[in-house]
Amino acid sequence: MSGTEHDRLPAGARRLLDTSVAGLDAATRSRLNQARQRALAARGRRAPVWTPGWALGGVAASVCVVVLAFVLWQGQPAGQPYDALADLEVLTASDQIDLYEDLDFYEWLDSDAQTG
């Protein structure tokens, strides 16, 4: 162990590790040292972020979002279509604008005449 690693261990744990290593044979110590060296070497390497698993997961998530958006969009009730021709007739009519100011009154009068 290096000095800094050795200083971080509590005294009891350090004594326990030292006594357990002292009882091992040379072949086991060698294998443990090789495994430690491999672990330290692998610690510096980073796994690639873009792996086929991530790509497949991203595609699957994108497809789910598109399908959900389509289902929600199709599930909306259709409102009344906008009648642009009616607005165009009002704008191009040569009638007086005063007639359209009391349009609610004339609609009420028409509906009252149809019911009565």
C-alpha cells in the first residue's frame, strides 16, 4: 500500500488486513497483486457512453413518444370547423356596419321567431 492509502485505513482494519495477508502463500499473494493491478488499470479507463444498448433504448423511447403524441392528438374531439367564407362575406358586404353592431339582438330575434 502506498503511504496515502495506508494512512486512510483505521488502525484496527490495517492490523486485520496485515495479519490476513501474512498468512497467505506466495502464489495467492501474486494473484491478489495482479488482480489489484488490473483493477487499478481499469479504473482509469472509462466505458464508452454511446453503446448499442443506449442507441436501442433511445430509439425505443423516441418511438414511444411519437406513438403517444399521435394517440393523444387523434383522441382530441374535433371542434367546429372555422368558416372563413362567413367572415369574408361580412367584410366585403356593402351593408352598413350598424347592422352588425346589434347582431346578437337579431340572432335572438330570429331564434325567438323560429320557436314561437
